[in-house]
Amino acid sequence: MKLNIGDKAPEFEVNNQHGELVKLSDFNGKKVVLYFYPKDQTPGCIAESCNLRDNYDALLKAGYVVLGISKDSEKSHQNFIKKQNLPFPLLADTELIVHNLYGTWAQKKLYGREYMGTLRTTFIIDENGVIEDIIEKVKTKDHTAQILK
């Protein structure tokens, strides 16, 4: 399923790093940065998450709630948050339900090998739950600038 700017963001329910259920509707009335990333503790994902961490105050000031999401477990997310000192929650989509709703689980190619994986994509969702922007070419070391442009 391919989502477009102007579409209603699909509702989801998934656990955060503490095993608490998080729903998109929990953030009605707030702007949400929902960033899909491939794997905890990998170089690109560290760069992206730490860029958002280092600019977290600017994102908050702009009115955003930041949610990271990958197929990693709650425990993996706890370790990633602790090691990188991340101030925002990470969602554990271990069953790939949210990935499939947002079209971020897809076939990828690396060195001629094809495999299924997460497309590094960020959805900016407005206060009414509508997709305001989709960032598909994420600059991991400068991601905040792409969001706040």
C-alpha cells in the first residue's frame, strides 16, 4: 500500500520499549514525526536517531512528538535508548503490522542480493492525523533539517 501526502495516516497500536500500548490516536491534536528505521545499533540508524536526539528541543519547540519504529524488540529498544540517550519512545513492530500499513516493509537490494527489509522513511503527520509530508530519501546525519524545512 502506497501512502501519499494528504492521506489519513493509518491508525495503529503497538508497544513501546516499556511494553506500553501506543496508538496513533493518542497524539490527536499534535504533530507527529513517525520515523521508520531498519535496526537498532546500526551506523545509519544511530546517526539518524542521534540527529533527532541532538535537535530534540527544536522539534519540541516546533510542536512535534517524535516516535521511532522498527521491527526490533522492546528489549532491543531499551538498550538502544539507554546507549544513545534517546529522549523519545521507540515502537516495537515485531509483527510488521505498522510497517505493512505504511508500506515500509519491502524488497530491497544490496550487492545484488534481494531481501525483505525496512525502507528508511519518515512520515510527518499533522494535528488531524493527515500525512503532511513523506521523507523517503532520509539524510541520517541531517534528518532534523529535512523535517523542519
